[in-house]
Amino acid sequence: MPVFVFHHGSDSARRIAERSAAIDCAAILTGQNPEHISNLKVAWRASPCLKEKNTPVILVAVGSVVAEGCVRTVTAITLRTVIQNVILDWSGTLVDDLSAVWHATNQVLRRAGRPPMSLETFRSEFCLPFARFYDRHVPGVPLRQLEAWFHEAFAEVQHPVEALPHARGFLEFCQRHGLRTFVLSTVKREYFERQSVQTGLAPLLGPAYLEAWDKREWIGRLLSEQDLNPPETIFVGDMQHDVETAQHGGIGSCAVLTGYNTLDQLRMAGPDLIVEHLGELQYWLESEHWSWPPAVEKSKNQSPVVTVGALILNDRNEVLLVRTAKWSHRWGIPGGKVRTGEPSEAALRRELHEETGLEVTDVQLVEVRDWINPPEFYRPVHFVLFTYLCRVRGAPDVRINHESCAWRWVPLADALSVELNEPTRRLVERVLGSASARLPTAPAES
């Protein structure tokens, strides 16, 4: 697809030009006077890339006045904004501190005479600004006292905080392509400085705006002080408050599923894009040539995705269930995509080992079924799902990878009482409906 890049401002134009090596560019023009607009019109008419009828062309422009002038001059162009600046939340976006914050919050609740929360309840209840959460659960206790209790507990449990998968790769990607990065977070400065060094992310980070209790009150200051053009800027975060902050600042919004809020909560906030992790955001930026918002609707026209998954039975006829953010935090079976040229059963064994660390036996195919745009999944997709039944012998050592946030063994007979995603529920029903004929034989008790 030929892409015309038109930009005013020499520094930004240079960054676009450097990045354009990955784009099929018919013309790269800088400046904003009528001569350049005329040159663009000539390039449009003369480009050999455009001789075929109905050739799609994107004009990537920054600066509304210039962009409008170009659109009046050149027809049949889709106007898209190029992202130059990425603002990132810290907790739940770049680092995983959920367990530490949950633990410290429960210490606050105990000291205030309130019962502690389960992790699931905490994720559904926690919100920003902090005052809103505290007013709901510990009314009447001064905020200063609550914060003192929290920081006393958090200082003792922040040691295991680590960088989230894809965080380092995404920051390195931004550096390679000249994207300016910033941090906007509620985290205390002393925690941020310690964690950024501990995780090794410090050299990759741009200016940090910290202790921002209400980020909506800070976003305008950040944009102004750093001279950021809102149409060129996105805010990436894991909470509804981050999406609201982006909307308040008039910038793009991207929600990630690696942190505190659930898929349903993030959908309610209405971000421009929801991604599983920062690696997927990198994919969208590259595939869309850094334009925003991404044309996610094109995924609806992609070919179906062939996947495999299995109910794994142990010697007690319990099934292994895993919980993932991308399936709305519902419980499901482990599995994943089939690679080109890979037999489906081989793909199953590979995926189960990668996601659970288990080697399985007695593999039986149960069914092949289409799942078209399942609402529990975080984005539209057409799955062709091969589902299996299999066993693991002895005392299984389950080791989930970063794709799952929890796992459990559940008696097969009780599995339908668990909050399952629909593909898993369908599989359990099929297996229970023909259990006597289909279950792999469990070893005899000695």
C-alpha cells in the first residue's frame, strides 16, 4: 500500500522519514507552504504506485491545518494520525506489582477493622483515585492514616515486583523508532526508582510524572511541559482511570490486560484499543505504520485461527483449569494456536507443555467446532477449535506461564459449577455426556 507522509516541523518529519523504511512510500514531503501542497498533488498524479484503479492510499499527516489543506488538494485519501509519543502507566502496565498492592491493601483493611478481600474481589473493586476506593470500603478513616498503613505494608512486600512480559521489548521498540516515552503513575517516587532499577527498565524510560493521585489532573501538565501534540500521543494503561485520563487529555487510549482491571471493566471505559500485552500494541503500531487509531476492524476479514485445547485429567479424575485475562478472567482449558505445517496433536502437546509444564498421555479428540467472535474473548476472532481429552500420570507439577494468572484442579463432576468460558463449558458437557465411553482409564489404586 503506498503511503504519503506529509508533516510540518523538521524534527518530527525527520523521525517519520527515518521510520518510513518499513513503509512503501510514494512521497515524503515536509513543510507547510503551498508549494509543498502542490508537490504532493503532482506526486499523487505521477506516482507509478497509483496507476491501478482503486489503489488504497493513506495520507499520514500531523497538524490539523496542514492536513485539511492536503485533503482539499488531494482526493481519495484516508487521513490518519501518526503516533510520536507514548505515555505509559507503571503498575500493571510495565511492572507486575498486583500481588504486593493486594497484600498491602488487605493490611489496611485489617487495621481498619474490615475483612480482607480475595484477589478476585480486589481486582473488581479497586479503582483510582485511591480516595474513591477508600471511601467505599473504609469510610471515616482519614486518608493520611490509610496511606501510612499501606506504605508501611507495601515497603515490606515490593521485593518480588518484576517487569511484565513484553515491557522491555516494547520500550526498546520505541527507542529504535524514535517514539518518545513518558511514565504517568500514582506510584511513589521512591518505589519507582527502586523498581525501575530492579527490573532493568530505568535506561529505557523517558521523563516520569509520579505520585499522580488523579491522573486526569496531571495529563494537561505533561502534554504542555513536554510540548506534545495530542493527536500524536497515546496513553497506555491497565485501568479505567487510565482510559478516562486519555479521554480527558484528548489523546489516544490503549488498555492492556496485564494489570488490575478486568476486560469487562476496561470495555466499559471505551478505549480506542484493548490488547493482551504490550507486544500486541507493538504489532498494531508496526502493522498500521504508526497511525492511530488502528484499523482493528480489518481483523474481522482475516482467515480463521486454528487452535487446540484439552481437558487434562489427573489420577483422581480432576481436570486442570486455567484463568486468563483475555477470556474475561473466566476459567478454561489450556491450549493455543496451531503453527503452519504442525499436526494438531503435536500442537496440542507443545502448547500444553508451554502453558502448564505437563506431558500428557491417552490423547483423544473430542470435537472440532467453530467459535466465531466469542464475546468473552477480548477481540473479534474466528476460532476453529480442536478439543481433546487426555491424562497426566503421577503427581503433576503444574507450572503456568505468563498467559495465565491462576490454575486449579477441579473434580470433573463439579466443573460445570465453575465460571467457565463457553468453549470449555461445551467441552465439559460433551465429556460428561459420554463419560463412561470416552474417559481415559485412570490407574488402579494400589
